[in-house]
Amino acid sequence: MIGFIVAGLIIGALARLIKPGKQSLGILATLLLGLVGSVIGGTIANLLGTGDIWELNVLGFVVAVIASVLLIGVAEAIASRSHRSTAH
């Protein structure tokens, strides 16, 4: 469980480094997006037959980072849309 949390934090941090621009996400949001990305990466790696969903492997890690980058983009879009609607 601790390893899963640490992996999620690392994946989330890498995704934030890869994603261009400044993200207004805190460490908890980074951790959560990294955890969701790691589950997505593990699931895809499992479907491709390269490992178990909870097993850390290269393909799962790469897919997890890519999924986290996409999730950060979605989170930013949702946050900016809700920020714009409350500003009026």
C-alpha cells in the first residue's frame, strides 16, 4: 500500500513535469491523479499481458505517466471552467 502511494506520487510528479505550463494543483491532487494514472497503466498493461495490475513494470509505468498527463489536462480544464463560471 505504501509503495502504491509512493508510485502514485512519483507518477503524478513526472506527469506535472511533462505537462507544459503551470498547473495549479496541490500535492494531494498530484497524488490522486498519479494513483488513478497508475491504476489505468496497470490495467492496460494487464490487458496486454505484460504483468499484473498491481505489479510495477515498464509498460504500465509509461502508460500510467501518459494517463496522468491527460488527467492533469482534464482537471485543469474542469477547474478553469468552474473558476470562469463563478467569476461572472
